[in-house]
Amino acid sequence: MNFDAMVLRAMLRLARRRQGAGEAEIALRVGKARDAVRAALRRLDGQGLVERRPHGPPRLTMGGLALALALLPKPAQASRPVQRAHRAA
């Protein structure tokens, strides 16, 4: 997974907790420096996935939210035994 995707997922986790997605909070969750997070946010803003506001933390756009949700791991499905038709001998 590339770093921009990690930033999107971190922003999604923060949004679910109704917390602001500031650079410091994102950097803490992705384990990188704030400069790297700032660069990722610029790239994501250029792609229309994040809205950067002058006063307040950045937030996901609808497209960014959809992509972040699509990047979530799929839940494991329980395997069911295969049922075979019985034949008369």
C-alpha cells in the first residue's frame, strides 16, 4: 500500500471517531514525519480526494471517502463445506 493510501485510511479512522485529521494526528497513525504527511495531503488535494481548509484540519471529499472505504480490507468469509448431490448406486 502506498503512503497516500495510508493517509486516506488514517483520515477515515479519525473521521469515524469524529476527530480532526490534522497533520500531527495523521503522522502519529501512519508513523511518518509531518513533512511527508503534508506532501501526501497536497497530492491528495490535487486529485480531489482531500479538501484542505485555511482554518481547520483537512477532510475527505466524497471521492476520498469512497476510495478510503474501498481500501479497507475485506472481512474473511467463513468457508462452507461443499455439498454434493447423492447418487443411487
